[in-house]
Amino acid sequence: MKSIRETAGDAFGIPKDISLNMPRITVSADAELYMENYGSLLSFSDTSMTVGGRRFTVTVSGAGLEIKSIRRDDLTLIGKILHIEYKFN
């Protein structure tokens, strides 16, 4: 069953990442990841990064990972990106 936010978003043509406060992830090859609407940074190392929000957790695994930039609403991760795991809470 759709939530009120999802129904209203669909009715007005609002993208789901905005209407449901979910992340938007863009990956360039295996070397850069850009994420909007990420919530908060939960953990970070040179092989793994985990971010979360109220409804999701995203874990990125790789090698030589570095945070290129991080702001309140978006972040850029560089390095060898090997795996992205998305979980609903």
C-alpha cells in the first residue's frame, strides 16, 4: 500500500527520491560515487562507507576509498568501488 507522501508525489510527478526522502546515487564507472539525500555518515574507512537515513542504509565497499567532498545534502566518494548494498530499515 502506498503512503500518502508516495501517492501525492506520484500525482504531482515528483521523483521518488524527493517525495520519499530517499537517496539518489550516481556512479561514474567504478571510480566515483555521488550521493544526494544521504541522511548521515554512520561509518567510514578506506574499504567501506555506510550512510543512513530514517528508512534506509547504504553501504559502499571498495579499496582506497576517500571522501572527496561532504556537505549536508550530498557527498562524493572516490576510489575503487566494488559493491553497493541498499537496505530498507
